[in-house]
Amino acid sequence: METPQSAASEIAIATLRERAPLAFELAAQFKAAGFRLALVGGPVRDSLLGRLGNDLDFTTDARPDDTKKIMKKWAEDIWDVGIKFGTIGAKKSDITFEVTTYRADSYESDSRKPEVDFGDTIEGDLLRRDFTVNAMAIELTTPTPEFIDPHNGVTDLLKKSLRTPSTPELSFSDDPLRMLRAARFAAQLGFTIDEAVVEAMKAMADRLSIISAERIRDEFVKTLMSDNPRVGITILVDTGLCEKFLPEIPKLRLEIDEHHHHKDVYEHTLTVVEQSMALEERLGGPNLVARLAALMHDVGKPKTRALIAGGGVSFHHHEVVGARMTKERLKKLRFDHHVVEDVSQLVFLHLRFHGYGDGAWTDSAVRRYVRDAGELLTHLHVLTRADCTTRNRKKAETLASHYDSLENRIIQLMEEEELLKIRPDLDGNAIMQLLGIPAGPLVGRAYDYLLELRLEHGPLGEERATQELHKWWNDNKS
């Protein structure tokens, strides 16, 4: 009778032969040198899920220097930036290969970096892996490929369950980032997390403090960019892990009392993220800036919350406070400068449309909206539309209609004027020549005045702009 392991073995090996035959060629090189080589971890899991990609991970009993010699002869390009961790990378054709010596590493209680000990057996290597579904291997240097699954990863894969090969406490003590990885796999693959694993995540959340901001950021980004970030974010919040690196999100769970009603800001935020994702094709596909902006757009609400007499709650200027909080948090998580600036600017602008919620947009207001959004205009369109989450269907349809009108007005003015390149009708050189003044603050003030006229009235033309400039000069030169 065929077991799940034997069936999985056939599927995984057949998938590998079909999609990455070079893996067997590489194995032959290791075997000829007297070493073992096995495909391991995520690629084995993905081969069973029908999603094997071009990044393949292997484990070997060869020490890093031996691995480097073998790869150098065989591959087109190699790199050894991870050699102190036992890893040598290489590329051949369109496939990336990473080969790591059997490992048995662990973290000191207050260390950010693992102490690397090389192991002698693949069984020991698999025991130190994060989850059972990633603790499977295909040994490629035996007479026929062997499927290795000592911790019943296949069964857990079929059950869509995340368990750890050793106790979760030991696993997370070795590498606390694995707690974030559990949330990521739940979001990416639709897995449930074993109860013992969840309890360990709650109990050991403080352990995350030894992990660098960059590693935390990268893992969180994978969760946010998954097909179902709500699942991952919910796990991070419920276990207390989010509090350790992104505390603004759990703080959105504001208390609601019977006298002062407002929508659930936390639930609203997750909905905005999902509705933003549904509009991402306007941005060319999954977009990190758009998703971060959706996630952070209301983080200023807890700090600006005020109770209104007679019922209700206000959040005046939460976009201003939220933009500042967003910038500070993303900097701490070491996001790239342009991501920090773009996301915080979107948070700052996300309420701009609602100032004209009745659809009364003048040409001047449209110009200012486009000017302030700049290159983020489409991102702002996505965020603003996603932020309309009212359950009142008639109100939602009205808001959508008003935003349709705004976008149409923008398109119309784009055709009539260069909205994305709004500048005064006279440049700095013309101002200096007409007024007979040298470069300095006065030129800047004159330029700003003409720009304000341009925003308010549209293109003036050189003749009228000159008249307005002289009028301004006569009023201000004293």
C-alpha cells in the first residue's frame, strides 16, 4: 500500500527532474568528489505544492571550502558571502543554487547572530530546521534519489499544519525570526499553526529583541506582500509579536464604549489593505508602497482620539500625526529612504479627497491635489478608493461617484494643462530680468506668488504673468 511519503517521493523527484535537471548534474559533481548532496527545505515543499521555482537550496556533508572548489569548476558564477555560515551560492543557466554544509547552529540568549556549528548528518541538519514542512530532503547522491522525511513533514503538508521538528521553544530559541516566519507561511500558503507553536510564540515574543531590524523588516514584507496578509498580520497581533516591532498596528484596536461609537479602526485597516490589493493592477501589480500606506494610514488615530459630547469620536489631524509616526517607524525598520518618504506622504494626503466629499472640486483644488500627490498620484487614487469602507451602500456609491468625477476632472485638465509639471509662467531668470534684481530670497518669493496664481487660475500666459509680477513688486518692494 502506497504511503503519503512514497507518493510524495515520486512527485517531488519527478518535479525536480522535469524543472531542474541541473540539480542532478550538480549532485554528480559532489558524488565524484566523495560528498553527499541533498535538495532541502522550501524547494522540496514547493515541489510537492507544484510551485518549484528557480532558487534551489541544498545541504551537504562537504565543508564550505570543498563546496566552493566543486562549485567553481561547475557553475558559471559563484559567490561566498555566506561562507562563514557554511553557504556557497552559484548560478547556472537561469537557476540559483545555494549549498550549505550540514548545520547545528544556535543563538546565545542576547546575541543577534547564530553560533555556527557544522554537523555530520542530514538528520541532525533537518532537526534544526524551522518547520516540519521545511524539514524534508531529497538525497541526490545515492544510487537512486531518496526522499527523507523524519518529522512527518508530508503529513503536515497535507494537513496544512505548521509544527516544529523539535519543541517550538527550542526552535524559536535557536532563531526567534522563525516566529515571524510562521505568520508568513500562514499568509502565503494558507496553513494553520499548531497550538503548541502559537503558545510558544506568545510566550517568547520578547525573544524577537535579539533580531536585527533588517531581518524583521524583510520577513514582515514577505507577509504583507503575500496573497492573504490579513491572516499573517492577525497572527502577529494576536501573539503579541507585532507589538515588538510595529506597535502602531495593535494599538488600532481602540476600545469602543456604548456612548461613543466609531468604526473598528483595526478591522477597517485590514479591509483597506485588502481593498488596496484589489486595485493594484493600476500600479502594475503587487506594490509595497501601496500596501504599507494602506496599513499605516490610520495609525495617528489612537493619539488624536477625542470623545465628543453627546456621543461619537473625533480624530482631528490624525493624518498629520500618522505621517510623522509612519516616517519614524519605517526608519526604525530600515526601509529604503524612498519607501519611507512615499508611504508617509500618502498617509499625510489620504484625507485630502474627503475635504471635497460633496464633489465640489474647483479647477484650483484639482491642480493642488495633483501637485501635492506628484508622482504618487495613482498610489493616492488607490489608497483613497480603498479607504472608502462604509457599510452604507448608498454612501459608498456616492463617494465612488465623486472620486470618479475627480479622476475625470484630472484627466480633462491633464489634456488642457501640464498638471504634472505645474510651474509659473515665468522662471527665475525672467523674474530677475523683469524686476532688475539679483538672485536671492526676493526671487523665491516672487516665484512662489506666481506659482500660487498658476494653481489658482491655470496658465496665465507670459503677458498677464508679467503684469501680475509687476503689481506684486509694487506692493512688496518696500
